[in-house]
Amino acid sequence: MSRIGVFVCWCGSNIAGTVDVEKVRDEASKIPGVVSAVDYKYMCSDPGQNSLRNVIKEKNLTGVVLAACSPHMHENTFRKAAIKEGLNPYFVEIANIREQVSWVHDDKERATSKAVDLMTMMVEKVKRDRSIDDVKVPLHKKTLVIGGGISGIQAALDIANGGVEVLLVEKEPSIGGRMIQLDETFPTLDCSSCIMTPKMVEVNQHPNIKLYTYSEVTDVSGYIGNFKIKIKKKARSVVEKDCTGCGNCWNVCPMHKNVKSEFNVNLSERTAIYVPFPQAVPLIPALDRAVCLHFKKGGKCVKCYEACGPKCIDFNLQDEIVEETVGAIVAATGYDLIENSLYGEYGYGKYKDVVSGLQFERLLSASGPTEGLVKRPSDGATPKTIVFIQCVGSRDPEKGVPYCSKVCCMYTAKHAKLFAHKVHGSQSYVFYIDIRATSKGYEEFVRGTMEQDGAIYLRGRVSRIYEDEGKLIIKGADTLSGNQVEIAADMVVLATGVIPKKGSDKVAQMLGISYDKYGFYTESHPKLRPTESSTAGIFLAGMAQGPRDIPESVVSGSAAASKILGLFSKDEYEVEGTIASVNEATCVACFYCRRVCAYNAISGKDIKDRSGKLIKVVANVNPGLCVGCGACVNACFSKTIDVKGFMDDQIYAEIRSLSV
Amino acid sequence: MEDKKEELAKTSGDNDPRIIAFVCNWCTYSGADLAGTSRMKYADNVRVIKLPCSGRIDPMFIVEAFKKGAKGVLISGCHPGDCHYISGNYHSRRKYAIFRNLLGFLGVDLNRVEFSWVSASEGNKWVHIINEFTDKIKSLKNGSNDIFKK
Amino acid sequence: MKLAYYPGCSLKGTSFEYEVSLLKILEVLNIEIKEIPDWNCCGASAAHSINHNLSVALPARNLAIAENGGYESILAPCAACSNRLKTASYELKTDDILKDKVVNSLGMPYAAGIDINNMLEFLSGVVGEDKIKSMVKKPLNGLKVASYYGCLLVRPPKIMQFDDPENPVLMDDLVALTGADPVDYSYKTECCGAINSLSNPDVVTTLTGNILYDIKKHGADLIVVACPLCHSNLDVRQREIERKYGEKIGLPILFVTELLGLSFGIDPKDLAIDGHMVAADKVLKKIKEL
Amino acid sequence: MEEKYFEISAEDLKKFVDSMIKDNFEIIAPMDRDGDTFYGKIGKFDDANLDILLPKMSYKEYLLPKTETLFEYSFSGVDIDIKDGIESVEGKNRKRVIFGGRPCDAAAGPIMEKVFNWGYKDDFFNERFKNLTIVSIACEKPDDYCFCAEMQLSPESSHGSDLLLKKTGDKYSAVVVNDKGLELIASYLNLFKEIAKDEFPPDKDWKKIFEIEKAKSFLDKNFKHNYFQDRFLSCIGCGICTYTCPTCHCFDIQDEGDMKKGKRIRNWDSCQFAIFTLHTSGHNPRNTQGDRYRQRLMHKFKIYSEKFDKYLCVGCGRCSRNCPQDINIKEVVKDLTELASA
Amino acid sequence: MANIDEKLQKIARDLLESKEVSLIIGYTGGSHPQRMRPVFITKPEDVGRLSFNRHSVQDLAVFLKKQEVKKFGRIGIVVKGCDEKALNVLMQEYQVSRENIKIIGVECNGVIRQDLADKGETDLSENTVYDKCLMCGEHTPILHDYLIECADPQISMSGDIKPFAKIEELDSMSSEEKDVFWEKEFDKCIKCYACRQACPLCYCSRCIVEKNVPQWIDTNFGKIGNAQWNLIRAYHLAGRCIGCGECERACPVNIPLMLINGKMARSIHDLFGYKSGLDVDAKPVFGVFSESDFNDFIK
């Protein structure tokens, strides 16, 4: 039998001025199960709390109802007081007779009757409260960072510097990501590799960072504090610990034609055994078995092995699976460019001198295929006129994506500027829709390109490009003058928009985080939790979340790091016990609960008999992930799942206790 | 049939109808609190039942409230995009849209069911919705003459 | 498969060569098509600039007649006709409300199920490249042929679903079947000026001139088209363009069906090749000598 | 009392019924509704459909309502006020007549009465049964689903009726079985013409296709026979058989209410529902639909007969006609008799 | 007709002999020539019992929810187009796995209403089939491992009969009039739950009406209890019901349940563009949402 205590607070005259608190108290005492009903001037005061504790003790209460101010004000206060008397805090309920009665109504009699109703509802609710223990999840203080671009590197370094072990997993043979492909960076024109390389080296040498390059995360299970992960180290065919990075192997590799360099965006060739670029970290080559003659021609070619001093080339190395446990994960999978071939009218792929922005970066770069001299891919001639087309794919719902890729305005301005610097007497034309240059120094930078470097900006789109006697004829519109324009140019650079890295959706599915319709990872809250994913313990950084530039990527990496260091500052992750639970006897595993769960907290669980035979599968709630929102309860047809603290029978009791 | 019509004719508006409101903890309940701290006044017919999220508010609660004799039922949560639990209100919105059609098809007067999005900063919207809904319920001639009438 | 044939007005008038050559090659290919009974105007470019419902209802009636006649597929050789038929079918498939309205006004059922082919889709998809190749009796080896597509076959891409809208190659592939060499050039889908031919001929001579001179520059012997209006602009306006720019062009414009007919060894007269403004004599002679 | 015999013309029968209605009798008769026929209260003789073989449902609900309030309670503070449901049982004025039912339905009353008076006397049932007068009409042409003859009855049986009519040409012969029947017609005797017993048309010889005793002998020994599991794989446990059955009488007792007031009710229930025997532990002694259908057969043809020397089935065939999966009890019982012989 | 039966029997024999399945669920002759009933074949020698015709009204997918049937593991099942949609939903909802089921699809141009068949009807026409047949879009089962073509001609439609016309009629009524209509209908309900049991998609092992803490649905057979039951049944099937009509066919008191189901299907399609049972890979309509979902009814 319940032993409920009801405490009616006057809140001075705030409540007592409008609500007849004695009447509320008297009505409470008539409710079956209520063993004590008192009123007091200020329940939240120390004497008020002491009287509450005394009654709990003396009457051995099983539940407490406070008819007082909003639970958002003092629910915690009273729950803490209850804990001190050994009562589970979830046996304390608040009837809000201040914010929702005395302060909003005038008629004392009617306000009192409403207060009685609210108090009665809470008495019936507390009768059906169950003891709830908060869930404590132990934290495995190690972090996985997926993606070795600038944001992943920043996150890894910050976390490692905070004293936490980091596993940094990069798919390519070297870390560095997209940023290391860039030439100079806007708006300061500092050289990308000059500022990036030291960071890459720091990662490699950091005692708290374990670097997995040429590797992929293949499996993730578990939850915050305790993710079980598998990393596949792809067979590199090079024994890493013995390699000195001398380069003898790639220098003798006969496969130096026909294999396009990914790093140079197909503008040059690479060998079968290769480092993607000279400053690669680690400076250890990987052997591309798909093109290597040794693997294609039955083991005949062993030139690299012969050239290798330490004999660290091993054609028999196999993929290796490493299993690790981490407490938190950063997803920084980066971006790709939209397929330029979507725009047949621009002739990308058909005309060699129509290139993407990233290709142009390589043409500008001193470490690029032309050693920093701007040359046409078709004939190696120095272009005198280049047309830049912005918003290729971006802001184009018909053929591309509707969003703005954010970086193209700036990198196009940078391209035009660098082109002017490198080829004197040259001319740039830029077709644009709008110029978006909103960060520090950006607008000035674009102005400079126009005014000092003489780039001609044309507001409009290009309709068609074709080749005519060695020139590219660009036909477009200049919407400001209202004229059609036709420009004969030597090269065209497409400011291609960005899309999430190919395969990042697979990573999201593996991690159980949500992504938007374009594939960018969604934040737990777009404004207030911009670095958390929808799944506890998994954080986001860099372009994987959406278009952003280098400073923003660095900020997001650091933000993720600070969240993780904060999480790891305690030994356990504590979550409220008001979470969902499943009645395994009646669950039929239709998994509508799993479909509506925004936190990936529900999974399947096998129910087996004593002999280990599978009897059935049921839904299972992961206490580390569940936040107790109750969407699953609403989705469950048989009402097999319920959420503690707001159980169905409690809500029904609240409704049924009302006098109408 | 004849009896029923007579009964309908006899029933007039209810002067003190009870309204049950199911609200989410984060937006609407806080919005209602804000109305209180701002000392706004509104009709006292409403009884609020707090739940974590509109995603938790089962459409069948409406029926239970009617059964208990409520003349009107209000469901309110965070605005689309603002759900504290990411998508609870989106999932429920689908259910409400269909459940509402179902109630209407079975002859329930849809004036008796109200849905709203009230944020934590919209104390005035809360007041407005309660007052308007209360007036509407009071004006209904056959306040509760449907299958869930008391 | 039962194949319906929707000629539209051009094939019965200004472009009779198109129909004659079509029927002739189908005879050789032994493929039967049936002109749909009581067909009406497709609405062309006029209807949809005035009344949207009408612009859908007009072609829909032709489609409905064909569908109710048990045809699974309909051939509309005219690019404008096929464009209108496809657009109507697309709109009716995607808009239930419009469909109700239109079907109501037709007074006959229509499920929007019938398949619509323009000439190129018909030749390569329905007839099939193998069959065409097997009928080539007089390979046109060495003949340089430029395929001009124009706009109506490819745009809007979402509805036409035709080849690569920016760089179509279907007609070039057909040309290659005849043994001729397809000529690549830059103006394959550029505008010919279309119906401005009547109201604003200066625009047409400029635009069509660009096309013709570019093709000429790429060394073509002749041009093939699959659109009566394109044909008309390229053919009829050619003399005027030569006068305007003072430079000879002399490129005969054939329908793709005529070119195929020639490769099948059909007598040019039976293909009505003598019906065009720019005489094809030189080309025919060249073919004869091959 | 001795049975009495009468004759009444079709026209006078109509007058008889219409007069009763005028005299405030509640007449329950087969009525057409939604393309089917159900028992219901008629407003005049012509509302009744006497041509139909059997209404879709039996008139069981006039003896055992779908829901019956046993008592109501209300709280005021901690005080409780209780009101007995028997006070509001309807039909106490003895004016309710079932008119135009068939002999099989009529035979169901006495069969149920035994259950409701075995040990505990059920006031609710008895109150209703006592106050119900049953005027049946003999069947002329039973259909293929009928097997009352096999169930020790016949299409012309007067068992359970207070008054049985047999149609002969355009008039009806009537047998008054008991005082209740006599009392009913007492005020309308001018419409009836008494006849001698031998003037009353004799019963025909109704053929049987199986001997029910044989089925029982199979059930006695074959609780675990595979037949039940295999044959009733097609049963979906909908319970229509039990709900349309005139003799199935299982009920479930429930409390309904809130914090202020409530009531204890009993509702129809069905042995075909999985939850019928589900234990709190999760164990279910009748775990398959085969088990549950067997239970129905056992109860009807073995358990009841061992206790009351009759069968809990009148052979009306409703369960077969209404079964959505076409399980035909007549075939099933015949199977049992054949299995017994095998 | 015999041809269909032979084909069915051949497929069933092959499946059983090769042990690809251990049970075939199909149809066989019933109580009278116009009735078919389910049959469960486990031995190749019994396949001769299998048959199919215009009286094969049952949706056999309902049996897949039975524990006794699930025990057989791999099962072959004979389905019409409408019934197959139920399989799709069962697969969407993880109740049936594609590997464990061999779908023997039968093309169907309509089945004769059982109430008419019981009175001897054998003609297949727009006046004798169920409304669902008149607006059937899946005469050929969407998914199938085997397909048996139809023996019956397509029904010709005069245009006089509008399937489910009552829905529009109800839509145009005032709420009082609708209330009067449904109160009369629900009053007939005897809560036998045959609608639930006959439904291939009501597969919960513990139905919500059987849950009593709290008592979601009143147990009484009165006005409110009956209305609540019919409401929750329709709500739980909204967006899932594939319109096989088994609930309505089973209902012993003829409540027009397909009106409610049909209305729900229309609403779901109008609001969310979703039709149940057509795509086994689709996400169920109440398992997903769109930010731009219908919002007009919310203040």
C-alpha cells in the first residue's frame, strides 16, 4: 500500500494568494494512500526541506507530491532532499500550482479546484512510480578518429595533447587529406604544405597517437564509453617498421605510365609502388596490387624488392584486422568533388584544357606535375586567358546540389590571383552567381583579385563550351550588361562543388549516426550541439558535416576534441535512468521502435533457451544511448516498450484521476 | 435515431468544459511556465499532463481523455526542427495527421482536438491557444456528442 | 509488338520526304506500323504557350487512341511531336489531378502506359542496330556525315530521357552503321532558330549559319537530321545564309531515314531525296562511285 | 402439464404477434439487417423474417448478455458505495418472447441452464431465463451444415421451446409444451383452435450421418492424437464459432473504472483465444490452436456430456457456416467417428 | 482450371520433394463447390489436394503469423496479388524472411464474394466480386518465385459501380451524421476479434486490448468499448493495411471495416504518398518522416 506525503507550498502569497492551500491540503488527505498532507510557507527553504525530510522519515513515505512551483524550478531540490532520507528520487513528483495555476488565474475558487486536480493527478502518478536507478557507463578512455585530413589531424592532436590515447585511421597511404593537395591558402596565401606538413609530422611522432594509414574501420559496435571497433590494415606489401622511405623502390618500378596519380588528380602518373606525394606521412610506400606487374604477371617482376636495401618489401603481406576498444569516436571523413561529367556542355573529359579547381591547385603547386608553372594539360603551353566558372554543381537543384559549397568563391578568386601572379599579361574571366566572401579578410581578398589582379568578373552562367582551332570558346551570359558573351580562352577551370566523401554514408551506417539527404552528417542539434552526432559518444568534424573552409575545419576538430576531453574527465558517463525498457515476453520484433529512435538505442537481442537454441529475437534498449524520449513507446503497437518515469499506466492514472 | 436527434437538440454549450492538454516537457511546458512567470492570465479549464516529448504522446491518450469526460484535448510540442529529442515531433506529427482523419471519419467533432507547436519562449502563444480553444469548446453546441461521449 | 505511327502535320506536308523514306525503309526492314486513326494535332509549340491543359489533352488524345487500340508503342518521327507526346505522358504519369481532368475531357480511358519513341529511339531501340546493319547493302564507306540533333529531341532531359542531352551520339551511331564516318563538331544541339524562321528569319540565318559553317569546317559531305523543322531551317535557308555571309556551303540535308535508305541500296528517287532544296547530286554521285 | 395442441392460421399468427406487441411484449425475432438475418426486437410482425433457416447469431445474448454489470462501486474519500447489478436486469416483467427461432436454438436454453445452476446458482442467468418465453418454428428444410438429428434433437423438436409451431400449408399447428407457453397464449386463445394430439402432424424420419457416441468414444481415448494439431492448422483462433454458438457460454470477469468509480462486468469470452488459458508466468497449457479447438470439441462432446448426460451442441451448424477458414464441424465430428472405427 | 491446379501441384511437388520447403499452404475444395478452404501440405503425395479458383477468397498470409506454422521453417505459400502485398509488409516488418518463403503467385482477376457464393453464385462479374477486386492494381503478385497465369477473364466494368463509394458519402456527411452511422455499426460488434485474427498483419503476440496495465481499451461490449476497439484496430493498421479485406469478410456481424481501412489508405496516400505493400524495400510510413510533412492542422 502506498504511503504518500503531500506538501502544499504557499510560496508566500505567490500561491496562497490565489489558491486556498488549506483546501488543497484537506483534499489531499482524503485521497486513499495519502498518509500525510501538510502546507508550508516556503517548501524550498531549508526549514521547508527539513520538514519534508522529517515526514519522509517519520511516516516512512513511499512517495512525495509537492504542490508548488514548476518542476523546472525545484524538482531537483526536492529529489535531492528525498535521497538524503533514502527515498529513490523518482518517487518525488511536483504539481505545478504556481506557474500554471496561481500566477495565471484570478478566481480563487476555480484556481483552487484546478490546484486540487493537479495535485491529485500527481498523487496517482507517484503511486505508480517505480524506483529508478541512474545508469552509469564506464568509459574506455581512448578515441578513434576516422579521417586524416586537417580536421581529423587537429582533433587527434588536441585529444592526444590532453593526455588521451588516439587511434587515427586514414584510408590513403598518407595523412594530409585534401588540404595537402592545395597550393596556397586564402586569404593569406600561405603555402598549404608549409603549414600542414609540421602538423602531419607531429601526429606521426606523438606518443599518444597511433596512426593507421592505408587502413579502414570495418566494424563498430557498442556504445558511448565502450565502442568495439575493427580496423582493417590493408596489405601494404611493405614492412613498415623496416622501411626507411629512401625511394629506391619506386624509382625502379617499371609501372610509371598509365597509372594516374590520385594526388595530382589524374594530371600525372604514379608508379605501382608509390608514396602519393614527397612529404607523405608516414614516408612509407604502398604497393598498389591492382596495377603491380608482380601481381599481374605471376610474380615475375621483383625490381623493387631487388632495389630495396632493408628488404622490407613483402609480396605476401595480408590484410590485417586490428580490434580495439574506444570510448569516443570522431568522424572526419571529408569530401569529394561533384562529378564534372554531369555538365556535358562544359566538355569536361572531352577537352583536356577544361579542368576542375582541384586540378588547377595541382597545376599551381610547386610540388605538382608542372612544378608550379601554369601549363595547359593538352599541349603544355602557358595559357594566356583562363575562364573560371563558379557554382559548377553547387546551387543547381536540377543537375547538381541545391546548397552552396562555400569555398568556391574564395578559391576561384585565389586561382585568378595566383594565375595573374604567375603568368604576366594574362587575363582571367570569372563567371559567378553571387560572391560569398564573409570571413575575416575574404571580401578584401576578392576585391584585390578584381582590382589589383585584373580579373574580369561576369555575373552569369556559361551555356556551352566547345573547341575551335585550339581555343576553347565559352558562350555565356553577362546578366549585368544583359549581353551574351563569347570568350575564346586557353583554359577553363570549373569551380566544382563539394559533396560528402564517397563511402561516408557507409561509415555513418556503421557508426549509427544520421546524415542528411546529401550525405552530410547531421548534428545532434544544428545550433547548440553542432559537434555531437545523433549518437552519444560520436562526434563530427570537418567537411563531413557540410561545406566549410580550413579555419572552420580546424575549429570543428578542436571542438570535437574538447568535448571528448570533457567526457573523459570523469571515469563514468552518467545517464538518467528514465529510459525505455522492453517486455521481452510480448515483443514480436517488428522494430518500429528502432525505426523511430533518433539515438540508435535499440537493437535486436536473441533470446535463447537453455540449450542455446534461438527462440526469438526481441528489441533491446541500450541504456548508454537511450535518452528516454518515448518515441518508441508511441511506435509500439502492442505497448511492449515503455519509458520509466512516464509509464503508460501513470499517464492513464493521471487522466483517470481527474474530476470532470 | 429519433431519440438521438432529440438528445442532440437538448444539449447546449457547456459553460465549464474540461480540457486536457498533453504537452512536451521542453518546449510547451516551459512556454506555459513562461506565461506564469510573465503573469499572463488565461482560461482555467485546462489540465496539463507533462510528457518528455510530443513523440511520447500517443494519440490514444486523446480517446482516454474524451472517455474521462474532457470536452477538448490539446496536444502541443516543440516546433518542427526544434525537438529536444531530434525527431520526436516529426514522427508524432505523422501519427496525429492520420489519427485525426480517423477520428473525423468516425464522427468525432474535430473541433474538440487541437494540435499546436508552442516553444519555450511563446508564453503568449500558449495563452492565446488556451483561450481560443476554450472559447471554441464552450461554443460547441453538441460539445461531446460522439462515440466517446460520456 | 503492335506499333502505332503518329505522323503529325509535317510528315504529311513540308517534310513528306521524311514519311516516304521512313515507309520505304520499313518496307525493306519488313516492319509493320499502323497510322493511328483519327489523329489530331500534337499542339506543337502553340498550345503550351496558351493553355496548359490543352497542351496535355491534345497529345493525350492521340496516345489514348493508340493505347485503346492495343498498341504498346508509338512512333512519332517529328521531334516536336515526340516531344509533346512525351511531355504529356510524363505530366499525366506524375500528376493524378491533371490526369483525372484530362482523361475526363478525352471521354475515353487512358492509363499513360504506352511507350513513346522518337525516330532515333525507334531505329536503335525498336528496330535494333543488328537488324539495320544486316540490311546495309551499299556501305557508305568514306562518306563524312554530320548528325545534327537540335533541341527538341534532348530537352528537357528529365522528360525526354534521351541519350546524353549535352553530347548525344545515337544518330552518329546509326550513321556509323551505314559505314559512313560520323563527323564530330561543336554545334550538335545548338538552336537552329526554330519557328523564328517565319517571324524573324534574321535570327535563323545567324544561328543556322553558325551550325552550317561549323559543320562545313569539320569537313562533312552532308548532314542528317531527325526533325522536320531543323531540316527546313538547314535546307531552305541555306542559300540565304550563303548570300548573307558570302561563302558557299552546299551541304545537302537528309533525314536519317534517307541516309539509311541509301545504305540499303534503295533508289534515291524512292526516298524522295530529290525533294530537298539543296541538291544532293554530288553526294549521290560520290555514293554511286563508292 | 400435459402438452396441448392447437391450430392457427397464418393470418391469425400475425394478429397474435402484433397483439402481443401492442400489449407491451418485447418480441425478439429474426430480422434482416445488412444482407443477413439477426435476432432483434421487432416493431411489428412483418419486420420478422420467418423464412430464413437460421439467423447468423443465436439468441444467446438474451440469456447471457455480451457485457453484464455485476455490480457498480463509487468512492467518496475512503468510503465505498456498492450497487448490485441484479437490480437492473432487464425483462423482469416476464414479457420478453423469442419468436420464430428454430428448435436447435430453443434446445440451447436448457443446456446452458444446467451449467449456470451446477453448484453456484447464477441469479443473472436464471432471472433472464425464467422471464423468457420461447416460441419456435420447426424447420422444414435443414441445410448441409445442420446436424441436429445427430445431436439427439430434430428439426421438429420441441425441446426447450414453450410453444412450437409447425407450418402445414397456410396454417400452423402448435404444440404448447408447458405452463409458460399456455400462459402466453391465454389472452389470445380466440386466435387458436385446439386440436387433438393425433391431428398434430407427426415428425418425419430424419436421417443421421454419424453416431455422436462414437465421436465421444474417440475423444475419451485420444487426447494427444495428431489429428487435432494437423486438422486445425487452418484455424486462426478468431472465436467466431464460440460467439455465434447458442451453447458456448464462457465469460470473463473484468473491473472497469477510474479513481472515482467503476464497475465489475462479465463479458463473453472464447476458449479459442490464446489468452484464454495464458498463465501469468507466460506458460500456456493450450499453446496451439489445435489444443484450443480440441478443447472446444472435448467440452462439447465429452466433458459436458459426462457431467450432464447431454451434449453441449445442438447441431445448428453456425460455427461451420461462419468460419472464415471453412472449418466444418460436421465434417470434423464425422472424422472423429471414423477415426474411432479405424 | 485443371491446368492451374496441375501447375500448382507440380510446383508444390517439386518444392516438397527437393525439400526446399517443408510445408505448402494452399487452397483446396471446401464445404460446398463455391467454397475453398486453406490446406496444409507436407507430403508430396498429398499435393493432389491443391487447387485454386475464383472462390479462393482467403488471404493465406495470415497463417504465417501462427507459431504452429512458423515451426515448419521454410514454407511455400499460394498467394493472389492482394495477398502477396501482405507478405511484403511482413517482410518489411521483419516477420517473414524472404529466404524462408517460396511464393507461388497466382494471377487473379477477382474472387467472388463469399456471401454470394454461399448462395450459389459462380459468375465472375463486377457485381459479384469484392470491391477490392474492382480496383485491384496487382492482378499479378509483385513478388513471386513461381507464377501461374490467370484462368479467368478480366472483369469488364460498366462504370455503374464505384468501389468504396460509401467512403465519399461518409466524407461528405457532418460529424453528427457520421457518428450516427458508426454508432449503429459498432453497436453490432461482439468483440470476437475475428477482424484481428483474420488479418495477416495483426501479428502481435499480445494485442493492445489484452494489455491491462493500463487498460488501454475498455473490455466491455458497450458503446465505448466497441468504438475504442474499432478505432485502435484501424489506427494500428493505418499505413500497413494492404486491403485484402479479410477482416470484413470474417466479421460475423457485417461491420463495414473496409470503409475505415480504405479511408485510412487514402489518407496515407494523400498525405504521405505511400501505398502499403507495394515495395518490400520501402520504409514503412510510420517508421520515417519528412520535415515537410503535412502541418496545416497544427497551430
